[in-house]
Amino acid sequence: MESWVNALNDVRNDCAHHSRIWNKNLVNSPGIPKGTTFAEFQHLRGRHAKGAAPTQELYGALVVMAFLIKQFHRTRNGTSE
């Protein structure tokens, strides 16, 4: 969870300071819990043809952000979609 917050913080700072975020590797990439049961993260375990892990790119941070928003929305509304 700490790596998720650090990755999202880096993306936020890059956006706030008008830095380039596309095609840039994240300094603090979000970690994927080992043995996770979350289907949302399974596709992040491989590597791209160019050699970088998906979690090292903006896409990994966006997946984490979408997951957290989904969890917050589910908890806040009391539903289990």
C-alpha cells in the first residue's frame, strides 16, 4: 500500500509541475501484492516487449488509482458491485 501512495504522489507531483508523464518510467512504481486475489492486477505481472514492467509506467499507477476509487465507491455506497 505504501508503494501505491508513493507512486500516486509522484504522478500527482509530475502533473502539478507540468512534467511529462507519458512514456516515462515511474521512480516509485506501485508494487503488486504477492498471491493477490484481485483480478485487476493479474495482467500487470508480465513484461512489455520493450522490457519494462507495466507497473513502472503510468499505466500501473492508473490501474492502482482505478482500483482504489472502485473500492472507495463500493465502501461508501455500501454495495458490493
